[in-house]
Amino acid sequence: MDPDRAEETVGAGEFTALGEAAQRRSLTVLTNHALLPLEGRPNLYVRGISEQVAAAYGNVVADPVDADLAVLRLRTSHEERPGLFESFFHSGSPAFPEEELKEILRLLDAVPTLVCVNLERPAVLPEIAAKAAALVADYGASDTALLDVAFGRAWAQGRLPFELPRSMAAVEASRPDVPDDAEDPVFPYGHGLNL
């Protein structure tokens, strides 16, 4: 490898811009109940997202009661595994634990909420899908990419690379060696709204 050549390409502006554009396009809008695109500078309550980044799009407030809307970023639920090697791979139940789900649903009941879930693997989230004002899946996009799409500054064109099952019972009843085999998924393989 030529170190001088590497310095010319690693982090080059052109490549960084292409990567950022790919992040925006990869976002997958799963639901949108007349929330997106957002307009103006609303009062935003944010959780799981940088307040500094959000402040470029709206007025960040500390309490959901004072918010026009909330932006909530989640990671797919998983169970911690012991051991160094195994700890790098998320596995176990893809359903949110009951207490975490209750907390999420309280926020969704309190204020219209844009929920963005990082889908490193399929998730069981029918209650969240039903109550979120908009639900977006990401696969490693930045907070800026998410908010650019939310505020109509960029277009999301992503499609689900797998189905999202309706329940753990559906997951357990599906065949482990057959993709997209769950009965009545919340979102089928390939789902995505253009926004």
C-alpha cells in the first residue's frame, strides 16, 4: 500500500459526500402518518440523537410536554452474551423488553414522535409501528442524515432487506432456514415508502 496515495483518498471530500448521500437514500420510511416532511423550526424533544445536531433543525426542549414533536432513535433489541467473541454479535430476542417498550409507548402517547430504529437485524415492533407518527429504519445513518430526510432536505429510498415479524410467536413458528417466513409480518421484505 502506498501511504501517500491512501492519504489522498481516505476521507476525501468527494467520497465523504457520496457516503453521506448513500446514508440518506438508504433510510427506509416504514410509516408516515402525515408527519413527514417536517416544516419550520419546531420544538423538538430528542432521545438517542445529538441535541447539538437537532438544534440545527429545531428548538431542542428538555421535556416532551414542551415539544411539538419528538425524535427517538432506537437500536434493535438484543440479549447480552458472555465471552469476548460472542459479545460482538447481537442475538437473542428481537422484541423490546416489556419495561423498555412501556417507556417508549409512553413517549409515543405524549407527543407525535418520529421513531428511527437501527435495524442491524430484524426487530419485533408492532406496538411501536402502530403508535409512531412516523417510523424509519436505518442501517447506520447519521443523525444529520435522518433529520435531513425528516425535514425534506433529502430523499429516503430504502427498502427493507428482510421482513419485520408481528410477534415472537411468529418468529418461533417460522422456519429458521427460510428467509421471510413469518406469518403476517408487520412489514414484508422490500417494504419502504418514498419520501
